[in-house]
Amino acid sequence: MRIVQPPYQVQIKPQSPGAPNLWRCVINEEGSAETVVLYETARKEDAKCFALLELARLDPAGSRRPLGGE
């Protein structure tokens, strides 16, 4: 799953093929390989919630831009 809210992008994917029940949420700035936020959760839904909360926190102006989907 990918979520884009400029200038940030989120990748939510299984942590590894050997651990399909663990999900990793990685937030980067677009165009940068540096990780801004990293979460590891047991459920994909939790990873998505963490991503949306962090995107809101990283956007203190509170602008209401539409979020990108999968």
C-alpha cells in the first residue's frame, strides 16, 4: 500500500516474506531515501492508522489535501 501526501510518501508492506504477519510502515520525504518515520505493527490496518496520524503530525498547518490511495 502506498499513501502520498506531498512532500511525504508512505510505504506499507509486509516486513519480510518470512514474516507475513508483521507490517512495516515507512515514511519518507519525496525524492529522499532518508526515513522520517518507521513503525512495525502486527496488522496492516494499524500500520495505515500510524501512517495517517504521522502525516497529520508532520503537517502542522493542518492543510486538507486529498490523500493518495493504494
